[in-house]
Amino acid sequence: MSAESTGSRTFTYWRLRFHDWRGSRPFWAGLFTLAGGGPIIYFPYANMHLGNMTIAMSTTGGAGSLIIGVLLITLGVTMWFHSVVRVFAGIAAILLALISLPVSNIGGFVLGFLLSALGGALALSWAPAKPDRAPAVPTEGEPEGVSPQGGTPDGPERVSGFDAFQPAVVPGQQPAAHNDDTTVDANGGRHRAG
């Protein structure tokens, strides 16, 4: 093995771990909220230099801007590490973004306001993925995959996929022949060969 392949494998491992971590929480909501706090904090304390002239942006709302910005950064980190409180954090981020408009230089010159409001909205709309359910184990005397009431253990029998478009078989009639381009898998389902 070469050193290059080991490094590639390590990078792939960490990339997949980050992908799993990011997928289990409102990552983008936290990122936008956290990024929205930066301009709100920065602009009231920034000094612009135009040649020999210094323009100070500081206003009486400097302390308010600092508090709002720090709270937005805290909410962004909270969305990442405590996704259970994402609804509260999203509502608080939107309210702080709105408060930043009159308090801190029009919400960090609208940039901080837009990022924070977008992050709060994404936090409100995010929902965790539903875990895959394990198949039910049949008891003695029951055929596998069928509940005593009929259908499957998940509820009434449903037809989906390619089988949903097959014509129904009426008792006493021969079933229609399937095209040659379909195959039958181990569970009896038909799939198009392709």
C-alpha cells in the first residue's frame, strides 16, 4: 500500500463521519444563524479608513449589537449540538434578527438580518429523519410477513412500484402474461430488467 491510499481512506472516513453528523441535525440552519451574528457584531465596532480619514461606525447601539450577535452565535451552536430545541432556537433567531434592524445598523447592513432570519426559518422547517423500523417477527402458526388480520405487519396490504400497474386477476381467468423484460426477485416481486 502506498501512503497516498492511506491518506485518501482517512479523508473519506472523516468526510463520511461529517456527512452523518451533518445529516442528523439542522446543520445549515445553525451555520446561517451563526454567520448572521458576525456582521451584527462587527459593523458597530468597525473603523473604515478612506485615505487619512477614519470613519467610525460605532453608535449608541454598540452594546445591543454585541448582545444580539453573541446570542445569535450561541443559538447557531445550540442548533448543531442540541437539535431538540431547534424550534425555540429558530423562533429566537428570527426575533433577534428583527430586533437587530433598529438596534444595530439596520441589522448589520441587512446582511446579518438576512442570514439570521434564514437560519431561524431553516431551523423551524427542519425535522429529524424517521428511523427505519425493524421487520416484525412472526409468531408460531402465522405465515411470515402476514398479520392475523390480513395484510402485512405494517398494516393493510399495499401494492406499490411496478406491481401497482399490473392488471388485477379475476378469479376464473388466466393471469396476463408478463413481458420478457421483467424479472422476479426472491420475494416474488417483479422488476424491469435494465
